[in-house]
Amino acid sequence: MLFHKILNAMNSTKITPQQLADLKHEFANLMIGDMSPKELFEFAVHRVVCDVATMKQEELKDHIDEYDEYAYEILEDYVTDTVGSYECYQEFIHERNANDWIDD
């Protein structure tokens, strides 16, 4: 009950813009900290999809090319069901993951 009284008192407190920014940051930390690895991955995927949702094809291509110069062509082949594209995509992912230890 004391916890709820403290919360009710806090609800009426006016906070500064910096405190509001800090509160948002702390909430994000709390929310992300409570996520399972699967939930965190799904959240990240959703966030990236939202970031690129309004991009036209050429803008998306440029964005992907900035990330990896080979990714757009491989992904385009994969989503258009080009023959052999699944295997190529899987090899691309495998090579990226195999190089993780080098980057660390």
C-alpha cells in the first residue's frame, strides 16, 4: 500500500524536461531488461522494419548498401525467388556469422 501511495504522489509531481528524458531512458532500460532474447530480437526486427517502412526501393538499396555492399543483391534475389537464391542467402548468413569471431 505504501508503494501505491508513493506512486500516486509521484504522479502529481511536475518534472523538468531533463527529468522526463531521464524517465523515458530508464523506462526503456527497464522494458528491454525484462525482455527475453527472443522478444528482444523481435523488437529489434520490428524497429528496423519501421525505420525502413517508408523508403522507396532506391533509397532502401542505398541504405542496405551502406550496411553491406553485397546484401541488397542477395536479398533482392531471395525475395524474388531467383533460382539458387536460398542457398546463396544461407551461405551469405553463414559467412557473416563465421566472421564474428574475427571482428571481436
